[in-house]
Amino acid sequence: MLPRSPAALVAALLVLILGALPVRAADFVDAAGRRVFLPPVIQRVMPAERNAEVLVYVLAPDKLAGVERGPMRRGPGRMPTLMWRTRSNPASMAETARQLRPQLIIDAAPVTPEAAAYADQVQQMTGIPYITGR
């Protein structure tokens, strides 16, 4: 079984996002214990909330699919602004994901059973891998 610590998540994301792994799809066990099938190439990552947004922005800003809308906030350059509110409802996030077409959705908020269920719902609605971790 893969480690589920925050450091392991950051290391795994760094390797996956920056493309340091051989090009092949892989199973990934996120911090909620969910087994998620990751695509062989990840070019666009959608953050599920602000912690994930910062994580992706720091590790691989060119992979960031968009930034969360907020007061006095807009995306760098022409980056899309995400039109959902954190944990609003799975359908809203799924719709945004379908529009942005990321290869991966990342959630770095604290892991709870509700957060894992939310991730499962969004992943089922979109077919896009959604990993949780913190």
C-alpha cells in the first residue's frame, strides 16, 4: 500500500505533475484511502479548493487549469476563473470540470468521510480522477 502522509502526497504530486514518471497510467491511493486511477499524462490540474490551488501553483503553475473566484481576485494572465464555491455541491464542481477538461482534480483540504464522498461523486459524474490529501 502507498503511504498517505502529507509529505508523500506532495512528493507524489510533484512527480506526477512534473512528468518525472514513465508514461503509463497508475493506481494512486489518496489520503482518504480511495484508489484512484491516474492518467499517463497530466497537463491540466483543477484545484478543488484554495489549498490545492496554492500547491499546484507552487509545484507546476503551467498545469493549473484555473483559480477560484474571490473578492478582488483573478487568475494570472488569461487563466480561467473557477465558477464554483468550495464544497458547494458535486454537480457544480462537475460542470466546471467538464468545461475546463483537466486530467486531474486535486483536493488538499482535511480528509473527512464527507470529503471522500464528495470526491467520489464528482469523479463519477465527470470520469476525471479526483484525489484528496492532507
